[in-house]
Amino acid sequence: MKVLVTGGAGFIGSHICELLLQRGDRVVVVDNLRTGKRANLPPRVTFYHEDITQPLLNSIFRQEKPQVVIHEAAQVSVPSSVADPLLDTKINLAGTVNVLEAAKQNGVQKVVFASSAAVYGEPQYLPIDEEHPISVQSPYGLAKHTVERYLALYKSLYGLDYTVLRYSNVYGPRQDGQGEGGVVAIFAHLLSRGLVPTIFGSGEQTRDFVFVRDVAAANVAATTKASGQVLNVSTNHAVTVNQLYEIMAQLWGVDAPARRGPERAGDIEDSTLCNLKACEALAWAPSWSLEAGLAALKEGWDGLPDF
Ligand SMILES: NC(=O)c1ccc[n+]([C@@H]2O[C@H](COP(=O)([O-])OP(=O)(O)OC[C@H]3O[C@@H](n4cnc5c(N)ncnc54)[C@H](O)[C@@H]3O)[C@@H](O)[C@H]2O)c1
């Protein structure tokens, strides 16, 4: 199969590329390296240093003729989307419509889309399943949900198949801990320098941390399964930020309590996503425990050496 991965030089996209190559697929990446890195790319991918918002995208699709598109490219920061909603809309909404138009015009059969738990907002019950009401709280969440609806529209108008994957908190190698990366990346960045991170609020807030390799495996499975479905990609397991810190401090050999900071406005207290639907539809299950994933991160494990 020939698969085009937008954002393939990024954290999650690069792991997806590796698993596709391992399956024997031909892989094309379109990435403007806004937050991704060329060094993340496995050598055997065909790389286009291009922006998904540009008209030139169509000629890449025309030349490469991918059967499936895995769409990871995005402005990925929720706070940045609040600070600059126009930029978020340009990349995450208009850029995605540009991807869908190129897909429609060049015979792509299916689009697999990286959506987010951000579409659910403050949970009304836990774990959050796919039937949970949508309640976006940022331009980022709004763009992700609007794209989900575009996908349903393109399927009904043009027969372009899709699967939406709503990720929980993804962590693992190649996640950027210096910018707005997830809490695991930030803790790892600081602990590896002997610095003690700050936990905001009580630390009893829960998150559902899923290892990037498991997310990549769900994407690869979705290239051939779960037609027209919306699926949570998560562990279904709640971990408090305090528990996370304890495990990480022990692994990184830091014998000090975390610093404490005030609760941050807008932080969701608890979040766990039910993954039963994805397990069934994708014949997939997360295979990395948090301890195993964090240990792999600590040891500098960085994917498959051969790809
Ligand atoms: N990391 C998480 O916990 C998480 C959770 C939910 C959803 N997601 C989604 O998963 C996807 C991948 O995120 P990530 O964590 O790997 O972030 P990332 O920043 O590492 O990856 C995004 C990639 O998209 C590229 N990109 C950005 N704008 C582009 C443009 N205009 N044209 C071409 N390429 C562009 C970046 O250079 C980067 O390589 C995103 O769609 C994100 O919204 C991530």
C-alpha cells in the first residue's frame, strides 16, 4: 500500500512512518518542519518539505497517487490556538480541507485523521466514550471537531472513506519537552538535567497516557479497518500527575519532591478515554504499560533501528 503521512516528521507521525515501512508500505511524507524535524524521518520515506495549506499539495498527490492519507500535520498547541485562532484555523481547518480536496481529486481511498480528546471538553462522565457530548473549549478543539464533520461530509458527497482517531495524552520518544509538549516530555526534559519539575494544582488530576508506539499501531490498523468510524485511542486507565511524577522521579534517579504551583486556569481535572470501540474495530490494544513506556523513554529507545 502507498500511504501519504502529513506531519510525518513530527513526534507521532514519524512513529507511524516506521510502522508503515515495517509492514512493507511505500511511505510519502508532507511536512513543512514547523515543529517536526528532518532527523525524525526514517531514510526510506519520500519526503516533501511542503506546507499543507499550499495549492502545490495537489501536484504532490497527483504525482504520488497515495491510496491512503494519514493526516497528522497540525498546529498542535491548545494555548496557541487561543492566542492566535486565525493561524490555527488556517492550518488545522483550511489546511485540512486542502488535504481533503487533494485526496478527492487524486483517487485517495481513505483518510485517517488525528483528532483529540479536546473535542470532549470538561467530562460529564468517565471514562469518556465516543458518545460523550462534544463541548469544545478552544479553537484547537473546534477545528478538530469541524474536520471530523468534514470527513463525514466528504464520505457522503464523494465516497472518500475515513477513520477518526481521538487521541488521549500521547507520550514517548521524540516528543518536544521544551515547548508546549505534554507533561511527560516536560518532566523527562527537566529530570534528565537533574531539575525538579513543578506540578500545578493538587497533582491529583488524572490523565490517560498512551505510548506513541501504540498510537502509531492504531493508525496503521485504521488504514484498512473501521470505515467511517470515530474511535478513542487511549489506555482507558487513569493516572494522577502525582503518580506520574513518582514513577518518573524514581526512574530518573531524582530523590526530591516535585515543586508545587497554583492550579492553572482551564486545566481539566480528570480525563480517561474508553478505548473499547477502538480495540474491537481495529483489532488493536495498547501493549505498552506506563512503566514500560517511561522506561523505554528513559533508556533512549528510539523506535526501530532498521527503518
Ligand atoms: N501529542 C498528543 O498528545 C496529541 C493528542 C491529541 C491529538 N494530537 C494530534 O496528533 C497530531 C500529531 O501531533 P504531534 O504530537 O506528533 O505533534 P508534532 O508537532 O510533533 O507533529 C505535527 C507535525 O505537523 C507538521 N506541520 C505543522 N504545520 C504544518 C503545515 N502547515 N504543513 C505541513 N506540515 C505541518 C509539523 O512540522 C510536525 O512535524 C496532530 O494533529 C495533533 O493535533 C496529538
